[in-house]
Amino acid sequence: MFCDMQRRQYRKQGFFVVDDAVDPDMLQPLLAAVMRAKQKVRSGKVDLYTHRSADGEPWAIRGLFAPEMNEPIFAEYLMSEPVMKYVRPFLGTRLQLGGALIFTNPYQADYGFGWHRDFGGNERDGSYRVEMKILKRPQRSLKWHLALVDDECLQIVPGSHKRYRTAHERRCLLEERHDDISGQYAVPLKAGQTAFWSGNLIHRGVMKRDVERLTLAGSWSMYAPGGEPTETDPRLKWMLADNVRGFLPKAMRPLYDRWREGQKADRGLNG
Ligand SMILES: [Fe+2]
């Protein structure tokens, strides 16, 4: 259950780890669904949006709510009470979608994306003033990793979510993206554990080809009505397709509609 200690750790260090953010009965079915999804993508049967290593192996798989993926458990999990009881204290009850993706290990080579902050289209080499302004934006979303097998791939620099980068960190963020950073911490997740963490943290994923990674990443966002619709993130354009909404659980459709309201593109795109 979410408690003050976790809130403090999230505020100070930018993350916390819990054992109870997933229904234990859902763990094995989720693991099986993740393995099937990986197989569908590797075999070329499904590919809605896949991040691939240089040799074409998937390391991040999107499209989990799509009927083509045919794995309704991913949407059920996102809507489940053990997830929501951690989401509500951060975002309240008026939510909009959210997403889910699988992080996995390519089989042909070790793989790492390198140090970054999840800044989207914001300036990545800002002055102190510019970077601190980005870091101090009100929190509008919450993200997490659920490990379905033991996973230590996520490395973070605890506390870096609320301070300007050092000169060495700048070099690691922009140039030598695979150098070590003093104080880096590989978040050790046992199967079934969930790490909630801030995308403002300086972080990277370090994957070994012979260490299986089957981790489900999820997020929810706060509903923001009345804004100007914006261009859809290319990684999410598959969600605009006409067949996605009807495949979601009924309770999730209004949350999908709130997300859809904020998208500029017309209905019917297949992304
Ligand atoms: Fe990231």
C-alpha cells in the first residue's frame, strides 16, 4: 500500500519499489502474454510499433492494446486496482490513457540505449534555468516497470530528477552515452516487483543478450481538458486506428476518449 515513506523516497530519490502493485493471480498470465507478444513481434506476425536494435531484434514492443496483438490482459492490468491504488495518490481520479510497452533483451547482442532523461521534445542541453524549468513542471503522469522475471537493467542516478546535471553527466547525456556515472544505481527488481520512477531521472537501460528481460512498463496521465490538440507521438499513432477503442475494456474507453481528444490527427489512421 502506498505510504509516506514511498512518497518521500519518490520525492528525494525519484523512485520506489513495491511488491503489491499487481494482483498475484495476474502475474503468470501476464508473463505468458508478454512471451507470446514477443514471439508475435519476432516472427513478424504483429508489428504496430517496435524499437529494434541494429540487427533488427526488438528491445521495446508497443501496440499492446491493439486487437492485432490480441492480448486483452494488458489493458485489464493497467486498469486493475493494485495499479490504481498507486496511481491515484499521484494523479487523482480523472485519468487519461496511459500506455504500456514491453522492455526485452535482443538475442543477438548486448544492448543499451544510453543515458537520457525522458524529456520528449524539450531541450536536452539547456542552461541551468532552462533545465530546472523542465524539471519543475507539475507532475502530470506516473510511470513504472513491472518485472515478470528478475530484472536489473534499469540504471538511474538517484536524486537527479530535481537537479541540474553535472559536467560529467552532461557528457554522458549528450556524447559518451555509455560511460558510468558516479552514484548510478541498477534498480534490482525481483519477478513481481514494481518500480515507480520519475522520467526526469538521468537513466539508461543496460541489457545483456543472454539475460532474459521481460518487463512491462506502464503509465497513466492526468486528464487535461480544454487544451489545443497536438500531433500524436509517432510511437502512439497505432492507437488512433478505428479498431482499438472497441477492443479495450468498457471502463477504459472513456479514458481512451480523453486521450483521443488531445490528438490532432483524424480518426482512422493506422499509423
Ligand atoms: Fe527513458
